[in-house]
Amino acid sequence: MAQTFNYFLTRGCDLLLLPLAKLPPFWGIAFLSLVTSLFVPVVYRAVSSPRKVKETKNLIKAYILAIRLYRDFWKTIVASFFRSLFYTGKYFALNLGPLLLVLPLMFLLFVQM
């Protein structure tokens, strides 16, 4: 089963790189790098919510700024610290969805490279 999968994956990559077969391997890798560098941002933008990511990042900045501004008020510092941790986790979760979609595709391609 794994050998069959690897066979078809290898043939697919060979077919993708067929126009560059006569050139040195560097050009094939450069071509795949260019294709993936164009593919990943398109998928990331389509799957994620840039508005939510930006809002979450701004909230993290705001709570870190609150820690710096109100350094004499320990209750505000502690509350801002935990809120910034919460929004950091939310930021991570928002970015994890597109990563889980793109990572298996890139893994299969990079294995063949």
C-alpha cells in the first residue's frame, strides 16, 4: 500500500517537473519553491480570517502595552498578563487551521524533493 502510494506520488512529481527534466536539479527545486511560495499564501488567505487574526494580534499588543503603562497596579498587570496569554492562544489557534491544511500537502512535496 505505502509502496503504491509512493509510486504514484513519485510519478506525479516527475510529471510536474517534466518540462525541467533536461535542466540541473537546482531549477526543479527553484520552480517548486516558487510554486509553493505562491500557493501557501493563497490557501492561507482563503482558509483563515485575516480580520480576526489582525484583531487578535492588536489585542495582544494592547494588553502588553497595559502591562508597561500600569506597572504600579499589580492587579491590572496580572489581569493583562493572563488576557494576553489567552489571546496568544487564540492567535495560535487561528493560525493552526491553515497550517493543518497546507502542511500535509507540503510534506508530500518535500519528501519527493
